[in-house]
Amino acid sequence: MSTYPPYGSGPGGLGQRIEEAIELIEMELRHAAAYVNDAVIPQVRTESIAALRTVADSLRKFADRLDQQPFQPPRPPRPPNT
């Protein structure tokens, strides 16, 4: 024998179970959104800032190396051998 209430529109029926399920889903969604706002977004922001600083430092070092190399104008292309 099933422990679920019988289908129907009466108290404890299918309609009420669906409403309860919807309320539970909405509550879980609110909890998930709060978690994303409180934990995930700040962590992503912190890690993104650190990554940008690392990339910026690498670009600065690359630019410094380019500054240290003497400028050599490009050579004209060699004519093809005929």
C-alpha cells in the first residue's frame, strides 16, 4: 500500500503536494542565489584581480625586455633567385 496521499483536489491531494514542492524549490533557489552572491562572486572577483595583476606584471616585464633591445630596422626582402 502506498504511503502517499491519494490523488485529487482535497486536503493532502496532488495539487497541495505540487504547491509544497514549488515552495521547496523556490526556497532552495533563494539559498543557492544567496550562496552565489555571498561566496562565489567574491571569490571569483578576488581570483580575477590576482590573475589580472599577474598578467599585467608579465606584460610589464615583456615591455621592459623590448625596451632593452636595440632597434633594428627591417631588412628589405631579397629578390627571388631566377
